[in-house]
Amino acid sequence: MLEVKEISKNFGEFKAIDQLSFNVKIGDVMGFLGPNGAGKTTTLKSISNLLASERGEVTKGSITFNNQDVHQLDPSQLVKMGVIQVMEGRHCFEHLTVEENLRLGAYTNELGKHFETDIKEVYDLFPVLSDRKTQRGGTLSGGEQQMLAIGRALMSKPKVLLLDEPSLGIAPKLVNQIFASIKNINKEKNVTIFLVEQNAKKALELADRAYVLVNGKVTIKGPGQELLKNKDIQAAYLEGGAKN
């Protein structure tokens, strides 16, 4: 579905991504791990073409989606093709209600033609959003805002969902709920998932395949369950090694 081939991205003299290559298969959950500054978010923004907002661009390589070269497309064109990113930090519209946030997500899906059906699916996935539908987005808890951001993305009917740190700053109880929802989105709604996540254990438990990124390069890759048993991964990410 998605192929990234030898892309590079510099910020001044700093090389954020260095000839990075990987692919995401249809129906997979693909995990992307690594320390802060490894280039994970830059990689996501390279795919969704949001680097332009930071005066950046991919300087080398190619990105294809369903065999079409997409790395020069406008982000709105990618959204219409089904490439949807949920940004780190949630970014819901704070002054709009929950339902208004979801309606904005529906706009790119035939101008919201299937809004009533689609919003019911989101409310079934995240019942708390139905309870809060008239509440302003900015008054929700962090976990509820993350659910709203994912729900808004689902209203656009993604083929591949790019999730950037969905567990960041969220209470453990809600983290479990969000990861259960991601699994449901993948298995029940047949949405391919590209998951960037600091919670390595949760990500690897869910991922069909995973890559570890360090200094803009892939250092380890393999099935998620295998990487859970990898001693280097355990030392760096599962037993407190990353904190040291």
C-alpha cells in the first residue's frame, strides 16, 4: 500500500532522515519506534506532506501510495486519497463541540453525505464522545481529546491511518482503551495503521511488523512479537534502558 524508498530530509546541517526505506502492507499495523529526535514524526510528515508547513521537503527518494507517486501532492489531495494523519498532541478544535469536530472530519468524505452513519460508528467505538457530543473539545480530558482526534480522522474514511504518539500524556487506563480501539479500527474496519509510539510494549504487542529508527536510519526491523523478545529492544525500551 505504502512504500518509502531512500528518502532524506535535512534541517540545516542536521540530517533528520537518512536514505530511509520501508513499506506498509495492506491491512497491517506497522510500528515505528525510536528515541526522541530519531526522525519518527518527520517521517510521518514526509508521507502526509506536512513538512511544507515547516519550510521543509523531502530532498531525495520517493514515496508511493497504491503505486502512485505522492510526495509532491498537496496534503488535502492525500486526505481525499485516504492518507490521514492524527498529529501528536491531539489538536482538536477547542472552541467547537465534539460533534462539530467530527463534522469537520466528515467534510472530505463526500461533503459529509454519510455523516449520520459514520458518526454512529465513531460513537460506538468511543461511547464517551457520544456522552460529550455537545461539550466543547477544549474541555475534554487528554484521553478524550485523543479519542476525538482519532474519531475525526475516521470520519474522513482513511485507507491508512498515521498515528503519532497516541498514548502521549494520557492516563494508563485510557491508554489501554485507545490501543484496544486502534486494534478494532485495524481488524474490524480494515484500516491499515502506521503507528509511531514511545510505549514500545503496547506498540509491539499490536504491530504485525515494526521498525526501530535511530538518527534517521532503521537499525532493527521484524515482526512485533519477535522484537518483544529482542534483548536490545528489551534493554533500551522495555526495562528502563531508554530513560538512562
